[in-house]
Amino acid sequence: MKGQGILISALVFALLIAIFAVINVEPVHVNFLFTKTTLPLILVILGSTLLGGVTVAMFGMFRQIRFKRTVKALEKQIAELNAEAEQFGLSKVKLHTEQTAAMPQSE
């Protein structure tokens, strides 16, 4: 349900940006660091929105990659601790995902 809400919000935001861009079509002067040019305002708005979206997506991907690395490192540490515990005759520690997979979902 949360994913649907995010998708609907994203579509509404995209629609608002598109409407805003379409009503602003007059040419504007854009000053890049090395050159100046004249572009329709619709391209400036859509380009800025696209660059913002790509930037947010990249930060999200880097964050997800970092979390996956952390999870792998922690799973490796659990495996090492389980191996060490077996040497002393102790029972294994179950992963949290294994424990929650057996539990019924209450949604």
C-alpha cells in the first residue's frame, strides 16, 4: 500500500511539473560557466527536474549499496560467531530474517 501511495504522489508531482513547464515557453537567457545561451524556459524547467531526479536516484542507489554491504558484513560476522559457538558446544544463533520468516504476518 505504501508503494502505491509513493507512485501516485510521484505521478501527481510529474503532472504538476509538466503543466508548469508547458505554460512557461518563452525564451530565457541561461548563463553556464563557460558560455551563455538562450533556451525556452520549458527546457530549463524539465532539464532541472530531470537532473534533480537523477541526483536523488544516485544518492538512493549509493545508500542501498552501502546497506547491502553492511548486511553482508554482519551476516559474515554471524556465521563466524556461529562457527565459534559450535566449537564450544553452544547452539547456533538464528538470523533475524529466519526468525521473522517463520512468524505469521499480521497486516
